[in-house]
Amino acid sequence: MTLRPGLFQDFPEIVAAMSTRQGGVPGSPFGMNLSYRVGDDPSRVHENRAAFFGSLGIPLDRLAIPSQVHSATVRDVDRAGEYPECDALLTGTRDVALCVTVADCVPILLYAPARGVIGAVHAGWRGTSAGILVLAVERMRELFQVDPSDLRAWLGPSAAVCCYTVGGDVASQFDARFVTRDGRGIVLDLKSANRHLLLSAGVKPERIEVSPACTITESNRFHSYRRDREASGRMMAVIALRPSPSAR
């Protein structure tokens, strides 16, 4: 099963999607796992990636993937490859597919139609508290002259406020409006915190789409490290500017 953000449906020049845990190579204990870093058979991961990205018309040699170290580091790229020590990628180059890998953290896909610029952001609690989305929007403005009010932003399935419990040390790094203390303990609303970052950076509220889906509770649809620990696979969210017709 592949998720397609409704926010981008009016923009045929881009492809944007997120995988789930459904499908995958038969017999795999991880299901539709797209990560080489969880102990899965590499040949199964390759086959799963080929199936997911192939369904989107994206060749595997066009993927640009950040290493994801829970930082607030944003990099601009113009070619495929693996990029170390960062959690967000930006590009204005066609046919480069920006990816983030998730299993509870928030995957965020960005598109500025007026400038033809895209971004992919991985936001866990560390990256969120460090304002990675604000930094990504600022970098898009500095490098590509993107007006934040032109940006569209999709926040995908992640650990939701229904059950994302954290310790007091984590909660103390967030505004009280995003923290609930009740019988469940301390619960962090990571999606709302990231939506607030987008608004503070100048993105219009009607141009932000937030998936209500929770990776922890929806065990049939999503991988979740919080829920399954070492038995969890990983999903990917991707956004790419399609190649120009003359390049096809």
C-alpha cells in the first residue's frame, strides 16, 4: 500500500508518496521494509525498494537519502546519493528523489511551486526541538528565493498525541501547548509542534496537510520502533520533480 498526499494532487510535475508496512517480499519478518539498517536481508530490501519506487516511476539510482542522525542539519543537493550527518534535503534539480526514512518520527515533504523547489525532512523530537523545519524553510528562501507563503507542506503518519509518551527531560524542551500530562504520563504532540514551526516560518495554514494516522497504534499499516523495537522495519517518504518532457 502506498500513501499519496492529497495536498500535492494538483501538481502533476511532482511525485510524492510514502510507503507502509503492507506488502513486501513474502516471508520477510519485517514486511515492506525499505531500510538496510535493521538486520533485514539486503536482497529483500532491494526488492522492496524496487517495488515501491518502481510503482512511482522512480529509478533506484535517483534516490537522495540523508543519514538521519536526529540533527537540525539541512543540505541542498543536486544529485542522487547518500548524504551523511543531516536530516533534511532540498533541491531544485529535476529527477532527484528526496527521501526520508521513518518508523515513528515525522516525515515532512515540502514543495514551492513558484520556484520549483522541493524538500524532505526527518523530524524526531530532537530535530523538532532544534527547529529543523524553520531552518529548512529559511534555507529554501536563502538559496532558492522561495517565499514561505508559497510553500506546501505535508506531515505524514508518525507517533501521534494519542500515545507518544516522553520523559520530563524531553517535554521540558517543548512549549506547554504541545505537552499533555494525564493518566498516560507525559504525552508529546510532535505533529502539532512541527505544524507550529511551519506557521512561524511563514507557511500558510491552508497549505499544510497533517496526516492523522498514528504509526504506533495502526500496527497493520505502519512500522513503529516504539511499538516493535528491533522487530520494526522502516518506511520511506519521497518527493521528486519529474524530469522535463524533453528529457524523457
